[in-house]
Amino acid sequence: MTGSLVTTRRGMLCLGAVSAVLTLSGCKTTTSSEASPIGTPAPPPRRPVGPPSEEEMMLRYAPVVDEGHQLPSIPFKEIDPVFYRQRVENTTGQAPGVVVVNVPKRFLYVTEPGGTAMRYGVGIGRAGFAWEGEGIIQWRQKWPRWKPPVEMIERQPELAKYSVENGGQEPGPNNALGARALYIFQNGKDTLYRLHGSKDWRSIGKAASSGCIRLINQDVIDLYARAPYKARIVVQQS
């Protein structure tokens, strides 16, 4: 009788051990090749790239009421589709969080994690007024006042009414800086060049301004929200 109890107890212990092994085996859901090394950060999410649909374009360039100002819709079908705001592969060679302006191609990029960038079509400065190099977007403003520099007023005396002494041009859709302005500094000094909005959507893709980089107002609002605070900017002339 005692021998039978011992045998039974030993059998129960063996069954318990087998059960524990099976239970532990059942918890394993990945192989060693599938598991990520401890402490390795997950890769950044990759966003889909490609041209936006017509429905997306209608939303992106629809009428906007922003900070009390009314912006009209943009007739995007009259613009070369290459200049539509769209996510693309990051071919700039820059790390995420950098603003890159490619002057010859008339593109502005905001680089993103995961190997992509948001790209915008821009209008750029006429020959002789273009700026290039690296800097910082030191300051940014919604619906700014435009105060043309003295050099511009000397070239265009009719702009004197918007001088610093006269308080600049009132904010609004007709303001030369549009809905947003991002101010480029280099070595701690204002370069006097800006990334800014414009009501003149026909100027996108062209050399039409006196040095500043202009975007469709709906695009500059998006850029303002997307570009990192005090982002590094690279302006390329080649």
C-alpha cells in the first residue's frame, strides 16, 4: 500500500514537471531570429509616398479661415502637379528635421524620420537677389506685418509707405508675407530672407520675388506647423 502511494506521488511529480515545460513552451511566440535585441529602439514609422489624390488636393487647397483671415481656394489644376504639396522619398541627404530648399528645382523639403520628406513647390528670388547657404529658422510669425528693407525701398520707392517708420503693411491675405513668415538667420544675424506665404499662386515654380522663398498660403500654414522649432535650413543653388 505504501509502495503504491510512493509510485503514485512520483508519477504526479513527473506529470507536473512535463506540464510546466509545456506551459513555458506555449508562452514562446517568437524565435530568437525574430526577437529585437534588448534596448534597440523600434525603427521610425514609414509614411506612404506618392502624389495626392484629387480629393486630397481639394481638401489641401480649399478655402481657409485662419486667425480671422479668409483665404480663397487655390485652382490647383492650373498649377504643374510636380509643385503640389506631397510626401516623397528623402533624397536631400539631410537628417530628419531639416528644411531644405532646392532653388533650381523650385522645391522645399521638410525631412522626416523613416526616409521621407514633405515637399512643397516654391517661387524663388530673381537672379541677382538669390541667397544660399545654411542657417536657422530663428523666428516665425503668423500673419506678420511686412516691413521691406531699406535696400528694397531704394529700388522700389513706392514701398516707402510700408517702411518701419510707417509701421509696415497690415497683416492679411494681401500682405506680401501672406499667412506665415519664417525668418532665416545665419551666425546669429537676420539674413533678411524669409520663407513666407503668397496669394500669387501663379508664381510657384518661378523666379519672381526679390530673394525670399514664397509658398502658397495653404502650404506655408502646413510648413509652419511641420518644421521643427529653430530648424536648420539649407538653401541650395545647384
